[in-house]
Amino acid sequence: MKNILKILIGILLTSVLFNSCTDSESSNIAIPPIDGELLINPTSTKIILSKANKDQTAIGFSWDVSEYGVSTPLQYTLEIDAENGDFSDPETEVTESTNLSLTHAKLNAIALSKDLNVNVESNIKVRLKTSLNYGALPSYSKVETITVTPYEDLFFPLPLSGELYLQGDAVPSNWGYPVPANQKLTRIPNKAIFTITTELIGNRNFAFISSNMGWGNPAYVGLVANQPATGGSFTENGSNTNPPWIGSPIKSPPITGIYQITIDFVTGKYTVTPK
């Protein structure tokens, strides 16, 4: 009888110890929160962005601490995408806090990076990704839709004529006037970007001018000589620029061929891409 009692007590103790270990191990397993439950509480859902207020807060977000069931540091990543985006390539802001704000300038830059039109109401989507160290066990908040109206933030003012032409010895006009119509660039609608696809003669020079009848004031040339054949920075060039006549004509690629030439007045960059 005593032996049976000892056996029963041993089984009971083993069971208690096993359950205790199991409970202890279970309590150390991180479990991510359910997607879509966390709220990010935007301070506004409709914003007209303003260059005059570029350093002021445009929008703020705040949220509760995500519960993973373990005590461990958490990383929060605010993800922003276009309305028709799938968050596969979002703009991101990272924090370890439970709140985050964006200035007019920052949100405007994000909106323009997502190809939103300036001075037009458009929607962006915002969500918060919560994760452990190294992005482990991510969980996502409810998606919020924000209506924003971006402003045009230019590196250089657009030409007053609203037109640009290629001029130089890399193109048929060969520095002569009038510049033919087929050397006129096309402005992308609602963008501060002009583009043209045409033949460039290799190892020659070209510039962007705002009139087909003369150099214009200003014209636009490379910021420095011998920039990469694929593109670089441009600058205003003329008697009214400061300093006057700054920059150099842009060197065409070494091989004659068809190229797409694009000039962006937001970034202050031009590109030359073979076609």
C-alpha cells in the first residue's frame, strides 16, 4: 500500500513539474497582435499642404503599445503609399515611440514621391507596422486614408515661357536659330518635368533653352563640366543669374544614338537614357 502511495505521489509531482515548465515556456513565446486591430489615430484626415508652413506639423499619429506577450523592445514603422498602392514599396518613418508627426515639407515630399499631382486633392494610405528586433513577427494596424493637396516645391522656377528646347551641336540646330519644332521638349502634365526622345550626336554639347529664337534668360546647362553621360545636376545660365553665366553645356554620350532626355525642376537633375 505504501509503495502504491509513493508511486501516485511521484506521478502527481511529475505532472505538476511538467505543467509548470510548459506554462513557463509558453509565457516566453512572443505572439504578434492580430492585423488591423491597432489604431493610429491621425490628427487630421484632410490636409492642404503649404510651403509657407513647411517646418510646421501637418499631421500626427499616436497608438497604444502593441502586446506580444513578452517584455521586449518594439519597433514601429509608419508606412505610406498611394491610394492604389499595395505597400510593397512604401515611404517609411521609423520610431520606437508610440507617436510620430510629419511636417508639411516631409509629407509633401512623400506625396510627390508617390506621383500625386500638385494643387490637386489626392488620397494616400497610411498604416503602422509593429515588429520585434530585426523586423521579426510583424503586425499591421488598421489602414487609414488621408486626403492631401501637395504644393509645387521647385529647385528652380519653371521657364516663364513654359517651353524648353534642346540647343547645341549634339542636335541638328547646331547652335543656330530658329530651333526646329522637333527639338521642343514635352512637359509631363501636372509635373515640373520636361522630356524628349531624339537623336544625340556623340561627344558633342547641348543645353536647354526657353525660346526657339534665342538663348533666353535664363537657359539651363550642366552645373559643372564632365558630369556622367547618364545625367547630373543642372543650373540656370544667363546674365541675370547669380553668379551670371554659371555652368557648362552638357556633354552628350560618346555614342551617337536615340536618347530620352529629361529635366526635372523639382530635383534640379537631368537624365540621358539610351533607347
